[in-house]
Amino acid sequence: MMKQLRGRNLKHPGCLIGVTLGMIIGIIVAGVMAAKFNVAMYTDLWVWFGIVIGLAIIGWITGDRLSSRFHALEDDAPDSSSSDKPQ
């Protein structure tokens, strides 16, 4: 699987993971705040939105930093001299 990620920017997968975790964690935290602490609905929504956006930004930055570690392999590059086109 890591060979498929070589030479690609991991910002977008990192952001997707951050948004997914943010949705899950944000819904749980907002539900607990509403049920146990009787917090206003708008406060719950802002907390949920903040968690989702915060984790998405963290995922974006982490993916950007990890991208530099997975450089493209030289032997994986397609060779321009050998093509499958008929001559």
C-alpha cells in the first residue's frame, strides 16, 4: 500500500482522515455535552464544528509533512521509450 502513495501528496488523505475522526469525536462530545451538562444547542454545534475543522487542519498539516518522506521511486516511473501504441 505504501508503494501506491510514493510520490503523491498526502494532504488530502490526511484531511479526509481528520474530518472523519472529527465527525465521530465531535458527535460524541456534543452529545455528552447536551445530555449530561445541558449545554445550549448553538454551543454544541460550535464545539462540534470546531473539532471537525481542527482535526481536518491537523490532518492536512500532518499529511503535508509526511509527503516529503515518501519520494517517488526511480524504477516506478513509466519509461517514455517503450509505449504500448501501435506504430
